[in-house]
Amino acid sequence: MLSILLLPLLAILALAAPLESRAPKYNVTSMNEALKRGSGILGSYSKCSGSLCSWMSKVSDTTKITDMSIPGTHDTASWDYTLLKQLSYLKYTNIIYPSALYRCGTQSIFAQLAAGNRAFDLRVGFAPNGKDLVFFHSEALLDINARFEDVIQGFYRFLEENPTESLLISVKDENATWGTTQALQQSLYTTLTSSVAQSYVNPSTSISSTALSAVRGKMTILRRFALDQLSSSQQSLGIDLTNGWSDNNADFSLTTPSGDKVFIEDLYEPKADKIGLTPNVNLKLNATTTHISASSSKSKGDGLYITFASSEQAYQLLFPQVMAQGLIVPGVNQGLKKWLTTGQGKGLKKKGIVFTDFASETSGLVEAIIA
Ligand SMILES: *[C@@H]1O[C@H](CO)[C@@H](O)[C@H](O)[C@H]1NC(C)=O
Ligand SMILES: *[C@@H]1O[C@H](CO)[C@@H](O)[C@H](O)[C@H]1NC(C)=O
Ligand SMILES: *[C@@H]1O[C@H](CO)[C@@H](O)[C@H](O)[C@H]1NC(C)=O
């Protein structure tokens, strides 16, 4: 009797087994090479573990991506830009601002993913060899070894292992000093449309009606680089944010060629006539919470809302870390967490994408954005 009951079960298990051990959609050899070479930006690989690795599994399939609350990291690749690293690249960059002005976090990309972040802000340019695409924050060369395609492979690895999740990858051309703009466009286009990319990159150029189910296990490119120097068949890729981005603006919008409305808060250097940390933090915090509220109520319209909680005020030595974490007095992150957990932001849904600096230093901030 027992064996009669067990037989169908065994048959199911036998059928299921090959699925469990199915080959990944990427080339294992080149994945291992990429994770090794990319470790200066990706961090060392370990499979995502912890309760936030699959937080999107609790979001219903039919939810529109633009109706979600998605935490992200601003200037994602700058997390290990220490003074030591800066000094070791002095021969390429000459004297630039102190490393602290460029550094926007402390967690590796794999750790950022494990902490629940799903939006990433990548800024690329040519390495001094004029060939490899690597990461920059303005004139700061962040790592000489980790290539753009390596870091993208790291995201593929995460998606392969966490197929309920969806990523938003902003890619900006930051520095073409050691190459041409055309070569930079070509390199980005080639990486993001390769045969392996076709398994993981959302092919749509529009996001405003995309349901989560359509992009689980995939990344959507928020494109902050032009393709105008490529052939006409290569001029579309991802969500095109190249027209209308307004520099250091607390509240602007743009419409993509596909008709998506995108509402953005990117006041990275509060135009404070006031001196000191608290006045600058208050300005930035107001811009941030005002925009998150607008996202939640869709008061500007339906579309993709992007809020940067990150900022600096260089001439007052208010580096990103100081603005985010504060110094004796609270910074933007503590204020934002308080607003989200006990203030007017409590219980808000549809916060949009919220990019932070140093979120890992304020425990519970990422969770408060997701909530
Ligand atoms: C996988 O990548 C390696 C290294 O880049 C390459 O030599 C090999 O031919 C690739 N294998 C397949 C099946 O494409
Ligand atoms: C790119 O980086 C190099 C090296 O630091 C620097 O000399 C150049 O001014 C940078 N270009 C831009 C546009 O930031
Ligand atoms: C808060 O931000 C909004 C939107 O940027 C602005 O209209 C308002 O004047 C700001 N309030 C304060 C007190 O700064």
C-alpha cells in the first residue's frame, strides 16, 4: 500500500531532479573569470543568504514595477574607494579631491544585494589602457581591474540564483578620456545585448506598464548614455533617460522616446546659502521626503519615480558619508528612516526607486524603504 502511494512521488522526484541541476544560462568558465577579475567592485562572491534575498517573492506578480518601493545604492561602484586606493591610482588621475568626496558606501555589491538593494547606479569609462570599460566617479578611477562586463555578470549570477528578484541597473557614461565616445557606446551596447545578456536583460524600452512577473530574474537598464554614434539598428536599448536630465535639481521630469514619464529628485548638492550640516541635511531631507510622498500619491502623474537621498556639499567638507550619516547631529539617513518608520512616510506604498549613500550604516533603512 505504501509503495503504491510512493511510486507516483518517486516518479515526480525523478522528473524534477534534472530540473534542479539544470545548467545555468551563463558560461561557467567566463562567469568564474568575471567574478575573480571583478571582485574589486563586486566584492568576493558568496551566494545570497538571509531573509532579504527574495523579498520580491512577497510582491504579487501583477504589481507594476513602477508601483513598487525599490531601494538602491547611489554610485554603487565607489564603496571601496579608500585613500589607499586613490593613492595607488595617482599616476593615472593626478591630484584630485580627497577620496571621501567620491565614496558613497561601504558594502560590496554582493553585500548590497543581500541587504535588499535592487537598483544600482553604475558609472563607467575607459581604463588608461583605452580598451577596458571600468568604473569612475567623475575623475576618480575606482578600480583598474574590474570591468563593466564583469560586474554585469555578477548581477546575472544573482538573478540566476534568486529568480524572484528584479533589478534596475542605471548605466551612465562618466569618463571617455582614454577612449572615444563612440567606442564607449559600442562597448556598452555589445555587453548589454550579447547572447548571455539576452537571458537576463529586459528587452523592452518601456517600463510604465511592466508587471513584476515579466521581469523576475531580469534586469532593466536605465540608460544614462547615448547611442547616437552607433548604426541606426543599435540606437535603442533599455529605458532611455538621456534627454532632459536636469543637473542638481530637486524636482524635474522627463519623457522617454517610448512615452514613459519619469519623475526625478536629484538634488545632490543642496543649494544652501546656509552653512553647516543641519541646514544642508534639512534641505536634502525635505527634497527627498517630498518626492517620495509625490511618488506614493502619484501627484505628478503615473510613471517611474526616482529619488536620490544622496548628497554632498564639498566646499563645506560635507562629504557624502557626513551628509548621509551625520556627525554628532543626524544626517539624511537617520531623518529618512525616522520619517518612514514613525513620521508621515509611515505606511506609504509605491515609494519608487530610492537611491541612498551609506544605507548600511543606518540599520533598518533599506527595510523601511521596502516596507
Ligand atoms: C566559455 O568561456 C570560455 C572562456 O571565455 C571559452 O573559452 C569557452 O569557449 C566558452 N564556452 C562556450 C560553450 O561558449
Ligand atoms: C576622467 O578621468 C581622468 C583621470 O582622473 C581625468 O583626467 C579626466 O578629467 C576625467 N574626465 C572627466 C570628464 O571627468
Ligand atoms: C521642500 O521641498 C519642496 C519641493 O522641492 C519645496 O517646494 C519646499 O519649498 C521645500 N520646503 C522647505 C521648508 O525647504
